[in-house]
Amino acid sequence: MLIILSNMKDVTSNTIRELEEDKELDNFKRVEAALFISARYLTLEELVMLTDINPLMLKEILDKIIEKYDREDSAIEILKKDNMWKMDVKQEYVHMINKLATGSSEFSKAEQETLAVIAYKQPVKQSVIIKIRGNKAYEHIKGFISTGLVIGKRVGHTKELSLSDDFFEYFHLQKKELKKSEVDGSKTVEGSDEESDESETEEIEEDMEEK
């Protein structure tokens, strides 16, 4: 009888341990999946909401995930910034992501050129971009703002456009790397003609937005 009870305790102990290991592995995978799907920095609060794991356990899991990708011969790494975490490719493979991000499947050539002009001249009035790129740029700019790549701040009859932090994160750029000489498609019409026509463009722009 004692032998049977002892064996039952061993089985129960092993079962509990296996269940705990399975639960830990499941939590690990859930956090890993959340980081993979988000493609951006997530706060601890966001990770708690996504995974339903308590913060203390979550921090332990994050440390283990970081160790895993640091240890393995992988093209992936976990970045930490201001108590936020993000899964990303290692720096040596960034050029591949940039090619994909700027490919025709993501942005058309016309959209890429409009974004390049904004990056070159920012902060810049939307009316200036419209004068340079034409009315087609309205939809481009609207798309850039909706995806968070560009910030549009209302200034008078138009908007002032500038690049967001998401832009630099999306294209894996540092702000200091973005120099005017390095932005493709940034040829613009310079001089007094641009300034003299700007107010007229702003009025047309306001009329279009009101309709």
C-alpha cells in the first residue's frame, strides 16, 4: 500500500511538473507571437493585454526570449527601448527589409517619390508638396498620415508635414542618416515661383478638403 501511495505521489509530482513546463512553454510562445505580429515596440501593458500573462512573469519570459535570440545563430533579435520590446531583424539584414518596404507591392513609384520629397523638405507645407507633385499627392499624403509614417499638423489653410518616429522605425533609419543629399527623387522647383503660388495652392487645397 505504501509503495502504491509513493508511486502515486511520484506520478502526481511528475504530472504537475509537466503541466507547469507546458504552461511556461505556452506563455513563451504567446509572448514570442505577440512580438512577431506587432512589428513595433510594445509596452509591458500592451503585452499583458495581448498575452494575459502577469507582469512579473512576463518580464522573466522577455528576458528568456532575449537570451534565446542572442544565443542562437539567428537573423532575428529582440530590441528593448524605454521599457518597450520589439522583434526585429539584425542590422546586417536590414537592407533586405528596406528593399521589401520600398518595393512596388508596398508603395507605387509615384508614392515613393512623394514620400521622398516630404522627407527631403520636411517640415513642409502640404500645399508645397501638391505644387511639386500635383493633385495626385493628396491621396499619397492621406495614406502616409493614416499609416503613421507622416504627421500632418493643421497650419492655416493647409497642413505642415513632417516624418514621424514610425517612419524611421519602418525604414530602419536613424534620423541623422536622413540627409537631403541621400533622398532619391527629391528634385524640386526652387525659387520665387514656388513661394508666389503657395497661397493660391492653399486656397485650392482648402476648397478640395471641404468638398
